[in-house]
Amino acid sequence: MLEKYFKLQDHKVTAKSEIAAGITTFVTMAYILAVNPQILSATGMPAGGVLIATALSSFIACMCMAFMANLPFALAPGMGLNAYFAFGVVLGMGYSWQIALFAVFIEGIIFILLSFVDAREAIFNAIPMSLKHAISAGIGLFIAFIGLQSAKLVVKNDATLVGLQKFNANFSTEGIGALLCLIGVVIIGVLSYHKVKGAILIGIFATWALGMLCQAAGIYVPNPEANFFSLYPTWAAPDFSGFGDIFGHCFQLDFSQVKFLDMFSIVFAFLFVDIFDTIGTLIGCATKGDMLDEHGKLPKVKQALLADAIGTTVGAVMGTSTVTTYVESSAGVAEGGRTGLTAFTTGILFLLAIILSPIFIAIPGFATAAALIYVGFAMFTSILRVNFDDLTEAIPAYVALIAMPLFYSIAEGISLGVIFFVLMKIFSGKRKDVSPLMLILFLVFVARYIFMK
């Protein structure tokens, strides 16, 4: 049955390797089960209900990706988009969370329509290979930076914005966690060097196990007030309260309170970030997994984008912010995931997480951070495929590469990469290298920066 649906032999993979990749992807993105309820509850939404909505919408979106596109990419409510939902639309503009959910629903419907007319597929295919390689490498730096923050290896610094963690300060929490993360990177690296199957997943659990040993020895000391909790997995009954208070409430609102221009700007903001975050993630993960064909196109990208659109629409009905393809999917791809069985496995784990969430949430950030840092390295190697002898290709790739981690946005990296690509080509006498769609994207991105508040 698995062969029938996922064509494992055609992709030269096994069910065991695909399942391991799906587990790896889930473990690296399971934090969303804890973070999304925390962020959206600031709007007055019940945290327990949001957790269930997060798990269910992720499950459904992953199933769509698995069976519609047969690709290994996982989906869940997106970070950044949930913050804009809570702090931009609800707390910032004063709208109710029901209206914000309605805006997400409209965004999803628009995405579905765009998927049928091949608009997002055309954008994906129009981006030149040099930028695709740079986007993959830029995402590598981006997720490595996320990992460094998650492990508290990178900390705020008033003089230089960011700095290295001082291991002797708060050693029993931040210090030991950062050190264990570095040990985890070494474990994953050594296992990968010896071509051990499941190296990333083994590294995550080995790092977690070391953390539990440190807690038993009193080296790691939980401090809930500082968000450092016990590393021992615990069992607690899931909190189902609140889901009924948010399910379907995107349609329960007073439209007389909605200003058209405000709603347009809200939906456009959701659309823009989701479109280019998703396209960037698909490009990065597919490039690293050698899934692009000789023309730089991803087979079944249309179905992948449609799965993303369905996930957003369903998520709004369930009661959560925009669902998008997760950059952490690159961890599963690095583990060998190549088919929808990887996404299917991740989706099943999200469903199980409704019951087992206390266990999954117990996996510490420093353990998954080790995986993200290693995967960042694996994706960064894509930059070697850029032709650095041609500055009209190299400079836009460089801009896209550095913009993603430094501006903390995949979408900004794509925007600036496209702008520099068009400018470099036109003013270097290579106008023929700029497709009509790339020129349109250039104008859209320039206009966005001009009118961006």
C-alpha cells in the first residue's frame, strides 16, 4: 500500500528511512505546539483550544501534502505570521481575533484560486537557478540562526546587537543547555560522517538523554520562571477545553465593524509573507534534496502550493493563524526524506500530539537546536553551485543569502534577491536574462518597499 501511494522504489527510498525523516521533521518543529498557543492566547483565545487547532490543522495540511503532492514537506501555523495575527492585527489594530481569523480564511481562499491559475507555480519557476541555490543557502543560515537562539548560544548584546552566550553565567540553565547543543552538533556530525541512518534523529534524542543525565546529577537545574523546565517527560491529560470556543468562529463576526482598506492591507500582508515564505522554503528544501528537474522546476509544485492553501483555509476554520510549509522540513530532507510518506508521518505525529503533547513538548530546545544548526550547514553548501565568476548572478545571490538571517525573513531575502537580480542584469546589458514575470516581481517588490509602513 505504501508503495502504491508514495512510489518509494521510484525515489530509491525505504519506508523505514521515510518514517525516520518524518519523525525528525516533527521533532524539530514540535515547538509550535507550545509556542502558537502562547502567542495567540494574547488575543484572548483559549490556549488549550489553540493547541488542538494547531495540531489538527497541521495534520490535515500534512496529509494534503502527502497524498496530493507526494512531497516530504510538513506544514503548521507559521511563526511570524502568528505574531502578526496577535500583535499586529488584534492588539495593534484593535480587531477581534474572530476578524483576524476571517482575514486568514480569505487569504486561504485566494491562495486556492491562485493555485488553480498557476500563479504561484509560475513565480516558483520564474526564479533563476542562481537565486534558488542562494535561497537554499540563505535558509540554511536562517534556520541555523534559529537554532543558535533556541539553544541560547546567541544572546542579545546592547553593543553589537547579538553576542555569544557566557557559559559561566547561569550555567545550570542557559550555560549547560548551550554546551549540550554544541555536543549535539558534534554527535550528529560524527554520525553523518560515518553515514549512520537517522543521524539527526539519533543526535536529538542523544542530546536530550545527556540533558536528563545532567538534571539527575544536578548540573542542569530547572527554573520554570526563566522558562527552563524539567527535561523528564511527564504524562498529563490533554486540555480539550476551549476548542469549541474557537472552531468555526472565523464566520461569527460583525462585518459592520470591518474597514475595507484595513481588511485589504491585513489580507495582503498575510498573502505576501505566506507566498514568498512558502516558495522560499520549497525552493530551499527541494534544491538541497536534488528534487528539481533540469529546468529548475519542482514536479508537483502546484499540488504542494495547493496543499499549503488548503491548510491555511482549514486552519482558519479550526481556529489558528496562517498554516505554511515549514523550513524545518529541511531536517527531514537532510535525513533522506523524499516522498509524501515523510509528510504523512509528521502529520500522524501532530495528531498523536493532541494526546501526547506533554511528552513532545518536553524535548528541550537545545536538543532540536543541534539538529537545526547541522541542517543549516547541510543547506548552506548549495551556495557552491552559484557561478561567482558572473557578478550579475553572484551579487543577487549574495544579497538574498545574507538578507534571510539578518532580516529574519525568507520573504525579504527573496524580495531583495529579485530586485538586485533585475537591476544587475539590466544595467549590465543582459536584459534578455530577465523574464517578464521577474520584471513584474521586481516592480511589486519595489512598490512594497516604497509604500511599506
